[in-house]
Amino acid sequence: MRMAELSAASGMPVATVKYYLREGLLQPGERTSPNQARYGEEHVQRLKLIRALLDVGGLSVATVGEVLAAVDSHAPTHEVLGLAQRALVGSAKDVDEEPRAWALGVVTDLATRHGWKAEPESPTVAALVLTLCTIRDLAQAHDGLLARLDDYATLADRIAEVDLDTVTSLPSLDGIVEATVIGTVLGDRLFFALRRLAQSAESGRRFVPQEG
Amino acid sequence: MRMAELSAASGMPVATVKYYLREGLLQPGERTSPNQARYGEEHVQRLKLIRALLDVGGLSVATVGEVLAAVDSHAPTHEVLGLAQRALVGSAKDVDEEPRAWALGVVTDLATRHGWKAEPESPTVAALVLTLCTIRDLAQAHDGLLARLDDYATLADRIAEVDLDTVTSLPSLDGIVEATVIGTVLGDRLFFALRRLAQSAESGRRFVPQEG
């Protein structure tokens, strides 16, 4: 199909499609003349994925570019997942030496108990360290959250199993990598909303006064 | 303390503190002369909370304002939590009628099975509807994720119990509301990172070739 048809099929303005082409988010079409190219169903699919990552995932254009570069790199699956996760987590702000050492200790112990790899230079570990330091800094009253870290970690293990079950139910390698990206970004939005509904129900049970 | 001391105690520039005062995120100090005010420990605490919501939670200044207005409103706890959640979820984009009806049906059935309230006009339900429609639209291959909605919902129930246990372990009402906001925003960031580490471990077990 031509650019105008790709625009119609994806429901995006031509200018938007050209912008994603320029930014490298969308692979070029097959050139048929100096001014024209032909696009296929894979371009429509890719545009849907871009839209999902931007609108529902709330990622920036730059982050979407990094994630898609990882998907397109054809490196071994585990490596691509690492690259995609790295792009999604982003870079965390620096924290002071003392709280950083404390939080790294907490994360290392937790990782040992749960069989996780927690390399201090990993962006996920850095994000976790920043979050823990912030929680500790806010008030001693929030120790309750830290005391339940293992409960949360155990539930994270259960969710990761479901996540990977979902992902491995797909046939091809490309499918696995793309599904993991979708699972990571949209799965987070999904779970965020489910957690809100469950919290609201639990909060209603505990806090709403019973009618007499 | 005076403005300069509040700035030092919070580690924020005076201009930033004044900006939060103007935006209503920080309550005014006690006026001691036409040009001076006195601030207390509660101002330092509030600044830490603002910083956490902005930096770690990734919220906008406007959203932080809405969340803090809910915290400060002194309405009944369950109502304040609803207001805070509403501000956090934001407003979802519109979706077409047919996919919307399908997604609402999925959410309503799920909510019935899990004892949740799922009012169609709630922002959380709208966010869930948008996410489900996006996943369905991306490819039939992503049905795997939808098929595991109940698994995710069951784990969300378990997490909500831990969330509310954390929150109710605090003594005062103000503490509960503030802790829930912290738990909601930072708890999401925390769980996001834990899920990444658990996924990475699970992905390593399943995808990394074993050395001979």
C-alpha cells in the first residue's frame, strides 16, 4: 500500500507516520520510485504498537525508539528483554552514599532470598534503590511498607510466572519479544488498574461505616 | 523556621519552595510580618512528600496538587482515597463504541467474580477499558494476556490486602490517607521494579541456554 493507504489503515495522519519514519520508529517501506514507497501489513502492525506504547504505556517517543530498537536487534531473547527493560525503567536520580548502601543491602538480601540477580549497576536496581530511599526518608511510619517487601516480592514472583506463561504461549521468537514488550508496558497499566479496583474494594470493606 | 531555613532543611532552592506555595501544594506559613512567615516541621514533611510524588512517582505538578487537595480535604477516608486514586489514574482517551462495550463486559464480569465495584464512569474502569481495547487491537496473539486476566486479578486482590495491611498499621487518620497516597504512588514504582527483577530471573531460567 502507499503512504495515503497506510495512513488510512492505521488511522494516523500522514504527517505523524512520516514523523515516526524520520525518528526510526517505523522501518522504511520498499522504494518504488524516488518519491514513493510501498508499505505492508507489518507497517500497520508496527504503527499500532507505537500508538499503544505512546498512548497507553505513557512512554516518550525517545523511549519507544529505544524499546523498538531492542526488539529489532535480533539479539538472543534474554538479551533483548534486558535491553527493552532497561529502556523502560529509564535512568534513576542519584542518591546519597549512606542511604544508597542501606538500600543496596536491602535489595541484595531480598534478591538472594528470591533467586534474583541484582547487579548494582542495573537500572532496575537503581530505580528500586531510589524508591526505597525515598520511602525511608518520608517517615519512620512507612516502615510498614518496607516490612512487607518480602510479601510483595513473593507476589512479584507469582506475577512474573504468569507474565512468562503468557509470553511463551506464542509461537515465534519475534512474537515472544514483541509480546514481552507489550506485556511489560500494557501489563503494567493493566495491573495498575486492577490493583486500584482491588484496593478500592478492600478499602470499602475496611473503612466504609456499616449501615445499621 | 524562616524560608531560608525551610529551604535548607528540605534541600530545595527558595524559588522552588515559593513555586509550590504559589501552586497551593504547600500550605502558607504563619505570617509574622507583611514580608515574613514562620514554617514548621510539617512544611518540611510536605516538601519531602511533594518531591517523592514528582521525582519517584513521576507525577505532574498539577496531579500532585489534586492528590494533596484530596489528602487535605478531611473528607471520610474512603472518599479521600477515591479522590486521590482519581487524580492518579488521570483521564483515559475515548475508545470506539463496539470495543468499549466488549471491554466493559469483560471488566464487569471480572469485577463480579472478584467482588469489586466497576462503575463505567470511574476513571480506573476507563483506563482498564482503554488498555484492554489496545491489547485486543494489537493482535489475536495477545489473547494469552486476556486469558490470564483472572490470574492477575487474584494476585491484585492479594496485593491489595498487603497494601491495606500496611496502611492500617498506622495510628492516625491523616497518617492513613498520606500512607495510602505514598503506598499508591511509590508502591507502584516499587512493585514495578520488583516485577522487572522477578521477570528477569524467570526469563533467565526459561531462555538462557544451559552451559554444557
